[in-house]
Amino acid sequence: MNFSTNSLDGFKFLSSAVNDELLRASAQNILDSYAHPWDILSESLQNAVDAIELNQKNDKGAVKQMKIIFDCKTRSIEISDTGVGISQAQIAEILAPGMSLKRGITGMRGEKSVGMSFLVFACNTFRIETCDGNQTVYVEVHNANKWIRDTTCPQPSFSNVKVTDRQTFLGSPSYTRVWIEDVAQKENSEEDLFQYTKPRLIHILRSKTAVGHTYPLFNNGKRPSIDIRVELQYVDNDGVKSSSEQIEYAYASPAEYLPKGNVITWEKYQELQNKGKTRKLPGKSLVRSGISQSETGREIRWFVFAASRKLYDAISERHQLKTLKDNDVESGIFVSTKGMPTGIQLTPPRSAQASYWPSFFILLEYDAIRWDVGRKFVGGRVAGMLKKVSLTEVFNKLVDHIPQFISGVSSEIEGLETEKELDEIKSEVKLTQDLIFPKILYGKEPKEEQGVIAIFHKLLGAGILKGYHTLRSAAREKYDSMIRYSISKSTLEGKARERLPSETAEYEIFVEFKYEASRLLPDLEERKRARDIKLLICWTIDKAKFEAENIDVDDLESDESIFNGATHRLVFSNRYQFGADNQLDVICLQDFIRKFLTD
């Protein structure tokens, strides 16, 4: 088509780019941006809480209630709230990506304008009934998840639309009911949401969604000003319905599951210490809360629960909050915002007495976080600031008191206090796969990062990996190791020879070690600059985990890298800022040894 200058004026160039292929890609990106099986609960309940709180601002006497029906057998969820409701005009907009009713309203938890779209695309039957106090609107959307994967499936649209006069629900003239049915199981996820038992579901609701309001945790058990009644009905995989029960609108910390007499506040502990009455503390737990300031003067609220690491296992066991692999009640540093837990966990900062970190549960609340779409991580400066608070304001001020609560155990041997446990470790070592590589003195395949470091240096000492000279390794510094790497064109072939800028070269590079290569990714989001790292050394590399983050993993031939022994190359998106080519070479030692033995 030929355009004149005049015909181009006002031409909507973006509209021509919107087609089914691009829309499908956008929808898939929304689904991929959410990482956890419970995200569908988090988004729907966040919307419900925001709607109820907004309704309260308009009418202090409005009903404050949510109802959740969770059906494992039909893979469906119904979320109802007595919030402000949605008008007919708004319904026509909010299900599309990028549309939101919350922009410009202070205090709202949602801010990325994709939450409702995520709910639609995550299932094959989405229904919504809502009343804004004037009119009731009912709409269905079918096969949205199928449409993403099947190019023959027509683009989803509204069906069975009904517009009627005002109705009431749960005693409220304004409300929203959302049905999310035939929910697709998330790919590459080890957990299926609809396999959660009722106790695990309740714990997830109170620790990973807006139902777990954090206000009581930071305010000595006081209720939030807008205290919402939450009801749950659970239907198991056999279709057996439980009766509806009220779920407390408050965060479920580890202390929640212990008798009150077994939880000692910081104030009570100081009183006992001053009186010399700490003899009965072993086996109990310590809790404390406080407020710190960010670098810009914003509040960071924190709550800490500290106890023997065995107590977390006991709580999970006693309250049916565990899987074959993990406990739902665990230590760690977790993040919340605006009264809402996120489920995001930060890696503990390096510190003295680091063996005590598994005794600490810390919740940090900061309201000024700017999230990625799926709220998968907190990165950059904010993560560093939050971890600094957890270290300086919490851990360092409490760590010397923890031995009072752990009977007869020093930090160095905590967790290894009985012969039975030592025998279990010995048995595990015996069952570990032998490292059949007689050229180095290392008997078993590694199970952790330290083993990877040891095998790498054994390979250097045996002359199998060439050109590397370790200058410094330090567990407490920002990067794992600094290495001098010397290479010459005479030792290289093909493409690698072309990449070397001169006949010989010597580089001083920062190197990262990981047991599993993908464990590097949280570090890049939180505290390490990608462009500083020149080589990754690992034992295994899970390609699926990288591909899930849109990172390509290329297998390398011996002539494709200037780094001796490199087995793979990671090709990153611009998000990680690795440099001009956004690439990182990897020595996967398991693959390197296997190839060495077969060549």
C-alpha cells in the first residue's frame, strides 16, 4: 500500500501489530511471569481485599466478608467479596492485559494491571458476577487457556452475558463473585495447587495471600482497622465437602502453631534474664517485632521468630504442613508489603555465626517495593537494603541469645547433636553416587557448592583443566572466587581462536560456583552484577529452569569458548545486563568429566 504524507498523519501504527500471534505471546508471558502454584489464589484474594477496603472508605458500615470455595475434584475456585463491585463499562475493560481500576488509588496492593488477565488465562472457564450497587452483570469466558496453546482455537470472548437490576449477596448491595474453573496445572511445577490438603491450603492462605494480614504480627496481636470475615469451604479429591469455617484474617507465623507458654516475647525474655530465671528457656522460642528506617526514611517493619531448627520440623509434622520434600513452616527471610505477604524469600546475607540462620524466621514489610509482574523476586538496591536490616537490626542483635533456647548446643554443632544424626549422615554419604574418575582424589559426587569448588581445584592440580590460577576464594565476599586465566592462540581451535584478541592473553576474572547452575539466578536479581561474572562453574545444569526464564542454554564444542573445559553457554535477555553479547560460559563439571572419559 502506498501512503501519502497526509495519509500517514494520525496513523495508528500500533494497531496493525496486534494479531492473535502477538496476543497469545502476551498471554503466555503473563502466565509465565507467575512462578508459584498458589499465585491464582494470591491474585484473586488481593483483588477481593482491595475491593472491600475501598468499599469501607466509601461506607464505614459496609459488610466486610469474603468466601472461598476450593474444589480439588473439579479444579475450581470461587472467590466472593462484598467490595465495591464492578460496573458494566468496567467489565468490558478489566479482563484485558494492562487495564486496572486501581490506578491512582492509594493503598491498593495491585499495581501491574495483569491480575484479572492472569485469572482468565489460567483456566478454561472463567465466570464473574458483580454488582456495583446499581446494576448486576454476569459474564463468562471459555477456553482462554486452551486458546494460548492451540492456534485453531478461536479468540476468547464474552458469552452468556446478563445485565439485571441490583442484587445482594452476603448481605451486601455491592459484591463480586469470581469462578475460576478447569484450572490448568502449571508447567514445570513440582506442586499442584489442587493436591493441597485442607491444613496446607489454610496455611498457604494465611502466609502467601492477602488473607494473611500482617498487621497483628507487627502490633502485638491487634486487629487491622478493616477486619474482614473470611470463610472457607474445602472439597477434597473425592468430592467430599467440608462445612464452611472461618479463617482468621491474620498472618500465620511459626509462633501461631505453638502453645502461648512456649513463645517468649523479647520483653519477657529480658525480664527473665534480669532475674536470672532463664533455666527453663531451652525448647521454647523467642519472638520480637520492631520498626527500622530505610535509606530514604521509609518504614521497614520486621517480625522475628527464633528457635531450634528442629522446632520448625516438629511444627510442620504435628500440623500436617509438609510434603515428601519440604516443610510449609520453615525458617528464612520473607517479604510482605501493605499488610500482604508475598511468599518471596531472600537469601540470608553472609555473616559471622551463619550456622544460626536456620533458626531464624524473619518477616520484613516494606511498602515501597516496585514489583515485577508476577512478584517473583525483590531485586537490586531494595533487596540489599532489606537483607541489611535483617542482618544488623535483627540477626546480629538476637543471635547471641539463641543458645539460651537451644539446649546444650553451640552454633558450630547445632543439628549434629546426637549420634543417631551422625550415623544418618554417614549412611547418606555411603549411598551417594561414587565419582568414578581415578585421575583425582575425590570419592563421591558432590551434593553442594563446596564439593564443586573442591573438584574444580582437584582438576587444576591434576593438570586436566588448564590455564586457571586461583588468586582468592572467600565465602563472605560478593563473588566466590577471583582467578587469573592465561591462554594462547596456540592452544585454541576454530571459533575460540578467532575470539582471542592477541596471540596470548591473561585475564583476572570473577568466577561463581554453584551446585546447580540455575541457583545463580536469584543472586543476579538480588546482589550480584551480571557483567562482573565471566565464568560459572557448576555440577549440574537444569536447562528447563533457564528456559522458563527465557534464557537459552547452548551446548559447546571444544573450539567454541576461550575458557578451557567450558561445556555450555548461557544466552541471557537484556534484563540481566551481562554486557554486549549477554552471554556467560559455563563449566558443568559433571558433563566435563563424562566427556573427558569418553573422548
